[in-house]
Amino acid sequence: MTNDDKIEILLVEDNPYDAELTIRSLKKSNLANRIFHVTDGAEALDFLFQRGEFQDRSVTFFPKLVLLDLKLPKISGIEVLKALKSNPSTKMIPVVVLTSSNVESDLISSYNLGVNSYIVKPVDFDKFAEVIKNLGMYWLLLNKNPNNLEALCPQKTI
């Protein structure tokens, strides 16, 4: 990955079917050409905090959005969210939980940790695609983010 690779969306999803459907829906709607997909919580944290295989990644540009499943191998989505929102360098990255969990405690925990939105994945293919399209439209086109989140957090604590 080069410094010019400005990832728009970090997709953290272990289910290959859901990941493929999410990516296809975003690309079909021309909403995101630069999506990076990881399959577990540890890989997500390594990517965001420049560790392991991602240690050479530039943090000049953080993703515009993190789509985060909760039920992940290695490190749960809740733990990923906690790490993101507790770090001054990453706390402003918008995080949308996109999960099959309709459990009230997951919803409450996510909002207590600072999630920006919580969406339960529809089971129906067409409804899922529509949700992803609307989600992408809002977070990538309508929502206003600073261009360089690192400038807002000059103290690098990654």
C-alpha cells in the first residue's frame, strides 16, 4: 500500500458473503472505489494503528468510514470500537456498526463507546443492497468530515 492509497472505507467483516455484497453494493452505486476489507478485529486494529503487515502504511489519511461487524474472530467488534474511540488519533473516524446482532446490550455498548450509527443487516438481498447504498450515500457524500483527521490530532499516539 502506498501513501497515495486513500482508503475511503475500511470494511471489517468476517463473513465473505456479506463482505462481497457490501463491496458490490457500494461500487455499483459508484460510492466507493477505495475499499479495504479485513476479516477480523486484530487485522482491523493492525491496519488502523500501523502494526504488523501494515506498519509501513501512511496514517496521513485515515478511512472516511469504518464499517464494523461485531461478531469477529480474534478481537470482537466491541473491542475494536473501544480501541478506536479511546485513541485521540482515531476517535473522530466515523464508525458504523453493521451487524446481524439485534441484541439490546450490543446496541447500548456500541453507543456507549461512541459508535456513529448501528445498523442491523437485513436478511433480504435487495434490502441489504439498499441499506448499503443509503449508508454509503450518507457517509461518503452527505456527511462532512475533515479532509485530514491527523491534523486535528497533532499528538501522534498510535
